[in-house]
Amino acid sequence: MPEKSKKRVGIFSLTCDEGCSIMLTEIFNKKLVGWLEKMELVYFLAVKNHTDFHNLDIALVEGVVTSKKDREMIEKIRKNTKVLIAMGMCAMTALPSGQRNNFNIGQLKEIEGHLEKYDFLPKALALKEAVKVDDEIMGCPIDEEKFVGVFEKYL
Amino acid sequence: MHKCNLDVEISKLSKIEGHADLDIKIRDGKLEEVNLKVMENVRFFNQAAVGMNANAVPQLVSRICGTCSIAHLTGCIEAVEKTLGILPSEQTMLLRKLTVYSMMIRDHALHLYFFVMPDMLGIDSLLDVPDDKHDLIHDALAVKEAGNNLSELVAGRAVHAPFEQVGGFSREIDAAKVPEIVTQLKNIRPTVLKLIDIFANCDWKFERKTNFVALVTPDFSFLEGKIKSSDGKEIEEKDYWDHLHQVVLPYSQAAGFDFDGKEYMVGALARLNLNKKNLHKSTKRDAAKYLAKFPSENVYDNNLAQAIEILHSIDHSVEILEKNKFVKESPAKPAKLSGKGAGAIEAPRGTLYYALEIEEGKAKSLKLVIPTAQNLVNMKKDVEQIVSGLCATGTDKEELEKKIIFEVSKLIRAYDPCMSCASHFLRVRWK
């Protein structure tokens, strides 16, 4: 049942290893029970199938915008959330997916067929290169204290 | 029987690691095609590693996977060491066992409680669990936390562990913290026995004759041993690649593999089928009645096998921590700076193989074989058998679609697939 007073939170993974999501499930070990009194987790594919991401208060996004699909997804998230937080170094810097941005001609030749076949963007982008980002959480994976500090500001 | 035409599309399968889609095509009431599509975007680690200092490659490939980063780190370290003739000390091997156990505890717990349990309880998410079963959320968090804290103690962190390095660990264990970690591990033991019992009483069943492959280790520590298969093969870790053949899956960003020409399954079920005799003695004592189920061909027993592996990981970790004093050591030195080598370990989802070529300390080539990629062909064939079976029941179209989605998602989850990992493979030449 939707509860009006609770913040609607979505957790999203673009291109990455989902290490920040995993770290987040570890941060949950101590924090989840308390946070659930203030938030409703409406999108988090790692733990639930039923998903709804309209009217979000907070979107936590990990990963890199490397393909057209990623770009469509981040634009859709941006349209549907009040606050968008980039979570971890992938989202902040585009690495390591952005390794390919600095490949030499030989390396690029090896991957060009794949890039074309799966609609990759010419360059892998950090979130702020694709949409407006309201806040960032450093670390690879996210640092627990920094996450709690930033997240609780908006909760 | 209804001769229906039906296209089932599952987009972004939930409660697995990473992104996968599944398309199923039914014509005239018969299964025509199953396409299992790994949708995880490739990040080109193989290419990026070339030219890097070999000692730095393990921390890079750790970023292939969030949940089993410790497996990539450890597997790649082993390959670097074997390539350069580095012999890790006895203490380093014990610390590595603890590090891998800490991963198994929290990774298996995440899968069993958060990914599988909701299907058993008929709910969408563990977070929606009814009040009378609320203890399961607390159990899940307590078991994961014990694993997470063991990772922190030994390796610095559960994800992208900083202390585990080529040749040894960069920090010693803080002895003052050991008793607390041991107590915590002992405290979750009854919870894990309860978890084992839950999965032993689960009546899900799916069987199809297949081959099981695993690295068989003398103390079930996932690190050093011989690769064995249920059809009787026994090979050295370094020769594993010679027995694998890549199978291209259309529309997928990952490729599959077969082993000596046959599809096969890797993971906890394969390990228990091939190596249950080497589990820790306390695990064998307290899980005896559940262990009688193995060898098993029921794919859903992969869940039970994971639960038993959590218990083993606790029992062996407690023994290592209680029996040893850890001292400061300097890293083991390389015997040479160039060469070719390979190593295999057991990751949570199965056998993980790394091969490297190093020239004057720099990586010249890198190849890896990921557990989920090895399971893809087997998984696809299982899905085909399930869907064919459901089609033959003559259920009406709407009901059939619902059943296919539920049963197929449930089966795929039992494999605990990791799509972030699966998209990393050798080179495939398109066109």
C-alpha cells in the first residue's frame, strides 16, 4: 500500500558490476529496518520484480551511460525523480566502462563490431554528462559513511 | 490440447545479478525457440588489461562483478602468481581461504534469502514478508553481516577487497577483533541450520540428465585442486581451457561453453555432487541428513547446496581463526617476470578460470571463463524442457503464459546466474 508520508526511493543500475548495489545491501544489514520507516523502496530489481518508477523522491543510480539504452533509461529516471544521486565512481567518472574512450586504434578495431551491433554510444559517459545530477557519493564501491551522510540528507 | 501461438517476453529478469531478457516462441502449441539474452553491456576488460602492470590487473578485474569481486580478485591473483612463479606462504593461503569463505557466506545468503525465498513464500520481495515470518529478514541481515564483517577483518572490505594482493596480504589481521568475529560466526550457525532445513523441505523439482563439473579441493576451500566431472574426467587446472568450446548464443552479449562437447553445470550443486566428502567435519555432522540427498540431479538442490556451503564456510573459518596466530609477512617474490600461466578457483557460481600472458611484468593478454557463461547452454536446455512440458499440459493461453514466466524465472534463479560476469568473455568476432 502506498504511504504518502514515506519517501519513494528507486535504485537503478546502468552499465557496471552492480558493486554499489551489493555494498548497499551490506549497508542495509544495520540500516534497512530503520530506513523502511521513512522510505518505500519502489524500484530495486536486485530484490523485487514489481516495479514502479513514477513520482520518485530519490533515485540512486550506479553505473555508466555506455549505450543508447542506458541514455534512454537515465533520461527516463531524471524525468521521474525529484532528486538524482550518482552512486559510486562509475556513475561519477564513467570508469571502468570508459576505458574504451582512451583505446588506441588497434584496441578500437577489436571492439568496433560489438559497439555497432549493440548500439553503444561513441563514448561512455558519466551521469552528469548525460543529465543533471543533484548529488554524488564517492567510492568504488560506495563508502558506507559517505552513503549514509548523503542519503539521509534527502530521506 | 490447445494449439496456441504465444510469444513470451521476459524483460529485465529480476532478483538475479545483472540484466537478462528471455524470449520464448510457441507455435501451434509447440515450443519453437528459446532465446536467453544476456543484456549486460560489455566493458572490454580483456582489451583494457593489456599493457598494464600485471600486479594491478587483479584489482581491475575485481570490477567485473560486484557480488563476487573477491572471486575475480583471487582467481586473477592465482593466475599472475602461477605465471610468474610466485609461491604464496601458508599463512597467505589461510587468509585467502577466509576471504573466499566470507564471500560465500554473504553472496549465497543474498541469493537464498533475497532472490529465491520470495518465490517460496509467494511474495514479490523479502521486504513484503508477512509479519509472522519477519524473522527471515533479520536472519538474512545477520548472516550477511557475519560474512561482511569477516571480509572486513581479513581483506578490508566485502566488495573490491583492498588488502588481498599478488604474493600476499598488505595488512595483517587485527588480533583484537578475532574473538568478536568468531562469536558472530558461531551465533549465526543455528540460523544457517534453519536455512538448510527450509531448502531441504522445498518440494521444487526439475531434473534433466547433465554433466557436473567442479574444482575438487581436499578441504572444500574452493582454491586448489583438480577439476573433475560427474562423467569421470579429471584434469589439471591449467588444462581446463583445452576442454572448453565456446558456443555463440544469438542476440546475447555473452557466449556459452561446452565441456568436452557436452553442456554442463557448474556451481554449488556440482561441488556437493563431486566433493561432499571433503566438507568440514562439523558441517558433515550437523548436516548429515541433508547431505544424503547428494549427488542430486535436481537443479533446485543448488539452493540447498549453497545453504550447506554457508555452514561449511562458517565451520572452517572458525577453525582457521581459532587455531592460528597471524603475523606480519612481506609479499612472496616472483621467480621471473615473463611467461604464460593459468589458474582456476571455485567462485560462488562455479569454476572461474583465468589465463595470462605476461612480458617483463606487463600483461600481454588476458582471458577468463566465467561460471554463468558455462551454465548458459545447460540453462537454455532446461528452459526448453520446462516450456515444452508446460505446453503439453494443455493449459489455456493466458494461464500458460503466467506459468511459463513463473516457472522459468524460478528455474533461472536457482542457477544464481550473474549477468555482469557473463558478458565478459574471450573475443567473439562479429560478422
